[in-house]
Amino acid sequence: MKLYNKLAKYYDAVFNHDYEKEVKTCDKLISKKGTLLDIGCGTGGHMKAFQKIGYSVEGLDKSKEMIEQAKNKMPNTVFHKGRMQWLNLSKKYDAITLLNRTILFVKSKRQLKGTLKRIHKHLVNDGILLMDLDTHEDYFDQDKNQTHYFNNQKGVEGSITEEYDQRGNKILWSANFSINDKGQITRVVDNQEYLMINFRDVTYLMRELGFKVSVHDMKGKETNNYEQPLLIVGKVFKDS
């Protein structure tokens, strides 16, 4: 997580997410523009896009530095600093999202179940949990090692070199960042450990907790082709 503290200022330039496009897909699956908690909200890109189309949003992130960047975009929005594993807020939401690999930060299957259980308690009847799985057992390519180049209209440019190494049930993501901000050079080298998740375990745990589960591709279409990045949707039963 120290990686995201160091990169908070440059996160949007480095990763260059198309937040509005991603949120458009999420909106189709959520289908109700109510209250939404974005767990692992980062710099608030998804939150701002959700708010723009009518959602009442709040964010949660472990990184104070990332939340500070998000507040610059959305100064009048509620943010919570904390871990999803210990989620304990005093309200329920119509939707909760975990995007950009957020769910992979759990350390074990036991912690995964505990996190899903806490999320379930924070959803209203008919509430929706939506999370992405772009790295899981059915879709993991150790040959994915690659270098990306980026630049933005504010004069920030550079490169990120990524390497993936599976170690048991964990994935070690090693990243080397070189960032040029109008001549000021910043270099960050760090490792991030992800849990290698079996999506069948995830969906089984969700059903056990009382979710009705569906699996979709990254365009939002329901699918049974699991050898690709996935969107997992869980809807809380009225009587659960």
C-alpha cells in the first residue's frame, strides 16, 4: 500500500483509467441510482463519474494520500479512511463497488469471507455489490510482463514496467515507475502482493452469505467464459 501513498499525486496520469466508460458499464449492472460506497476509492475517479450520472457517493480507502487527491476533485464528499476488512460504518448503501483489483488485497480466503460478510451487512435489501476480477486463477498470465508509456495534458509523462510472479496462492506484482513532471524526475520501485483468487470460491461465499450472484465480462454482458477479466455482481435477497 506504500506504493499508492507514493504515487497518489500521479496516479491518474500513470494508470489513465477511462472512469466514465467503466462507470457506464457498472451503472447498467447496478440499475438503481441511489447511495453508493466505493471501497478502494483511490483518487476518486470512479466516484466522480458515478456522481455525475446521479449517484450519491461516499468513498473508503486505506491511503490518506489517495483520499487527499480525491478530496481535491470532490471537496464536499464524504470519505472514510480504513480497510475494507474492518468495514464498520453506521449506514447501509444501495450499492457498494470494489474496482481496480481492490478485492485482491485481502490476505486469505478467511479474510475474503469476512470482508464479504461485512459488505453484505452494509447493503440495503435489494442492494448490489459489484467488483472486478482482472486477475484470478482462470485468467492469470505470468508472461504478462510489460512496459507501458504514459503522458497527459499537464506535462506528466513516463513509463511503468510490470512483472508478475506467482508464489503459491499469492501474486507478486513488481513495478518500476519513471515519472517526468515538467523536468522533475520521480522514480518509484515497489512490490504489491495480491491474493490469487478462485472466482468460484468468491461466488460460493457470496451465495452462502445470501447474495444472488451473476458473472459478467468487462462490457457488462453475462458470461460463462471465465478465462477473461470478470465483473461479479451480488444482489442481496429481501429476506436475507
